[in-house]
Amino acid sequence: MAVDLSTPLTWKSATGDAATMLDELQPNIVKAHVRDHLSVLFLGFGDAGEAKTFLKALAGLMKSAKKHLEEIEAFKTSQSGGTSYVGVGLTATGYGKLGIGTAPGDPSFQGGAKKAAGNLVDPPVESWDDAYQEPIDAVVLVGDASADATQAKRAEVLALLPGSVTVLGEETGSGLTNENGDGIEHFGYVDGRSQPLFLTEDVDTERDTTDGINEWDPSAPLSQVLVADSAAPDPNVHFGSYFVFRKLEQNVQLFKQAEQDLAARLGLKDEDAERAGAMLIGRFEDGTPLVVQSAAGSHHPVENDFSYDSDKLGQKCPFQAHIRKTNPRGSGGAEAPEAERLHLMARRGQTYGRRSDDPTAELPPAYRPTKDVGLLFMAFNSNLGNQFEFTQRLWANNPGFPITADGSKPGLDPVIGQGERPGSNYSRDWGRNNVQPIDAIPQAVTLKGGEYFFMPSLAFLRSL
């Protein structure tokens, strides 16, 4: 029976072609893999034959998506530990150096991240970190729950490298968490909570946390993340996914100062001052959605079952808030809700950089880092132009999105928006039309480099 990409997958009862697909799919695509510690190796190929031999040997260190899901189930029942995550992706130039003429054909993938930079209003490529300025042929990700396990697996990967495959650069990720154990980014906010879910088991689990009235359906069809692996032995059952990698440096001091300045301009004091930061993100630091309530609520798990139906005028959560810009939940006004959902992607980000301060502590902005910390943004897509690039270009960078009832322009995403930053309107009183224009929020996130990859099937790697 052919793999049905039009719906989420019930993996526990998958048979036939669907089971084969899972056995040959890399982990971390249809479900995030635990990688509290992460090494990201960027590689350049010399000799094509040696590169193929390396990739084929690397497949021996990798597990399948099916194995990953089985490990999760085993942990639930016996607390048994899983194995390390190893993932590999190739760029269009990498496929070319390997002499493979049937590389994935997404136009954005073929052009690469450097070509896309202008349309995305990215900083000039010449300003990127050195490793990203040169052609990159492949990426290898190694992750685990402990630093020792990650380093041990990384050493196994490096031991396979022939002389003609060089390490062009490396990024090291290390997860941050709050007191609830939820993952946060360097500005201190819960990150990665709202995700499209491709497995019915995950959809059912999330629905169990709601009150029975579902405002937001997190399910997504496999077609939103999987792509037939055109270079694999059998593209009917061998699948991969387009992988976006972007290194985003965060000026924490600048952002925390912007929070304080916004609170002062709006006259928000004491505990209510926390709402200023929530108006920039769309959630309080603990993940409480601003559209749901006007103060943090210590929800655990972090609430995701909400819509903007009760806030059509942006009086609770500003239209330009980060999570509203990048997932308007059917309220964007430019497309039908069904079409709007197709732009969502599977995000798998990880923080990088060491800092001397506690990101969850109450400290003056001056004590916060200004550079060398940030987010390794990673996301899986089935269509780069309609997912990642659309979200960045037409949502985050577009001052006219979402479309408002009065025709006003909300402004750029205050977190990841790039380009000329106009001022925006913010409501002083939660839920009321007491709007005050505020000067532009300064840009505190800077792209330091990135690339587009395709994460091929295990069958492809073994066939080299």
C-alpha cells in the first residue's frame, strides 16, 4: 500500500510501504529527537569516491525514524536510554560533487541560501561567519542528552573522515531550560512549543491536555515535511526532507532593554511590566499565551490550544508579536486558513553560546550578553519557498501582515524581522483599545550564516 502523504501517520500500526518509509527515514524529521547537546559539522568534499565511501559508512552510525520512535516508547515503560542522534544532509553543490544527477529539485534548494539572502533581506554574505561564506557540501549533526555521549559519537564520525573530506566549520549547541524543564532561548522565553504534528499518536497526546474544546488543531499531513528521495533506489518508499540551517546571534542586552523601554512608554509597572516582553513575543517567558491571559500562568505543559478569534483587533496580543506573525492560526487575512497552515514547518532549533548570567534571573539589561550567544535555527520543509522563505519574507519581514480591519500596518516581527523597521502600535490596557504608537523595536537578532540541505533516506546513503 503506497505511503499516504495526505494525512498524519499512525506509526505504531504502520505496515507495507509506510513501514518501509519509517525504516529508511532519518530521525528528527517527523518527530524531534532529544539533543540537549549538539555538534553540527559542516563538510567540504574533495574526491567524489572517498566522499561516497564516507557517507555510506556514516549510515552505519545512524538509526531510522522507526528506531527512534521505538526508543521513545521503551523509555516511557522502562526508562531505558536511547542511542545518539546522527543526521546528515547534502547541499545542491554536494550532490553535484558526488556526480548525482537526480538531486532533489526544489528551486530554492538548487539555488542555496546565499542566493536567497537578498530576497530575505539577510545581511550581506560577506558579513557572515567564515565557514558559511564558502561552499558547503554536507552537514552532519550529532546529538544526545549528555555531553559525553555526544562527544563519543562525534569522535566516531570524525574517525570515518578521509583526507579529502574536510571540516569547514562546527557549531556546538547546548540546551537551556527554565524551572519547569521547558526549553528556552537566550531571551528567556519558552521556545519551539507550537509545532505541526505528523504522527497521530502525538496529536492524540496533545489533545489529551486540552479542556475538550479544541481551538487549534496541531495535526499536519506528511506532505508538509516529507519529499520523495529522487536519488534513492525507490523514491516511492524512500523519503527525505529539506533542511534549513541558520545561525542567529542574539543581543540579549539590547532586547531586554527594549522590553524595559516598552514597559516605560506604556506605563506598565511592577508585575504588569512583564507584559511588555510578552507583547513582543506573544507569550510570557513561561510560555503562557498573551491572547489567553494578561499575566504569566505557569502552565505545564505549555499551552498551545488557542486561536486569535477572541482578539480580532489585536488588543490582547499585538498583530506584530513574534508568534502571531509566524503562525497566525488562521487569522492572517491574506489566505484561507487551510492555505495559511501549509506555510508551517517542523522547527528543531537549539541554543548556542556560553553566558555567565542566568537567563531566567531578574537582572538589569547591562548584565546580559551582547554577542556570541543565540539560536541554531533548524527546520524541516517539503517546500522551501512555500514554508521557510514564505514565513520569513511575507510574514516576518512584511510590515503589512497580518491584514488588519482598519488597514493599519502592524510592522515587522520584532524578533526575526529583517529590513527597515517602522514603529508599531501597542495597547496599554490588555483587551482594550487603548492603542499607543511606539518607535521601532531595535533589531536584536542577526543572521551569522546558513545553508539549505536535503536530508536523504538511509537507503540512498547505503546505495552510494
